[in-house]
Amino acid sequence: MPGEGIGGGGGKHGNRLERMAKKLDLTDDQKTKLEVIFKEQHAKHKDLKEETRERMSHILTAEQMETMQEMKKRRQEKRKDKKAAKTQE
């Protein structure tokens, strides 16, 4: 499932824990504890983004919020295009 990749599943950071485990020769106990930390951080980051968006909506006009969403969508599309180009190389 997307978003679960922080500790062990797919996505940008999906293999982070496995890379750390290999490079640092982590024990299973260490991997488990780090996975918990990564999942907690992911949840906190997601909550912070939602809080920020909510607070911004009280400051920006509806038009400004819409423009900001369009900017975000374009950024995401550019990242997706870059990622696709890299995988084709």
C-alpha cells in the first residue's frame, strides 16, 4: 500500500530500512524499533501538513488556495515525469 513504504514497503523511502539494515548490520530488534520510529515520524509529518493547510485556508482566499493546489499538482507532475525519465534510462 502506498505510504506504508517508510519502513519496509515501496515508495521513495520504501527500502530505507533495508538499506540501513545492510549498511549498519542491524539486528531484527533494531530494525523493528526503527520501523516504529519511521512510521511515527510519517504520521506526524502528515498531521503537520494537514494542520498547515488548514491554517493557510483561514488566511488565503479561495482563489489563492485553488492556485496553490494547482501549483502543487504541477510540482507533483514534474516529479513524476523526472522519476519516469530516470526509470527509462
